[in-house]
Amino acid sequence: MDRKGTFGFLFVFLIIFVSQMEMMRQVEARVCMSPSHGYHGPCWHDHNCALVCRNEGFSGGDCVGIQRKCYCTKLC
């Protein structure tokens, strides 16, 4: 490879590397959890929990713990 080809390759590699680092930085947002007030009984399916939590104004929900409680989630 000549110098221009090597420089071009390194430049493209650097652009891709920096863009991947920026995407990783955006993904590292914290997730806050709060017990659902509208979900009653044991939580066996994350999908049902998430639906109830969305009606409560959260972005989603998960079944958590041994007692399978529904916890609502949102980015904080």
C-alpha cells in the first residue's frame, strides 16, 4: 500500500472507532426503578408488567426478585 492508501485507511478506521465510542457513551444512561402501584399479584411476564408501567407513565417494567414483584423503569 502506498502512503495515501495507508493514511486513508487509518483515517476511516479512526472515524469508525470514534463513532462507536460516542454510541457507547449514549447507551450508558442510568435506569431508575420504582415498584408498580397498579400491578397486583406475582409478576410472571415482563411484558404484562411493562404494559401496566407504561400506563403509569414509565417507559417499561420488569419482574424482579424471588417474590416476582413488578418494578417500573425509566431513564433518569
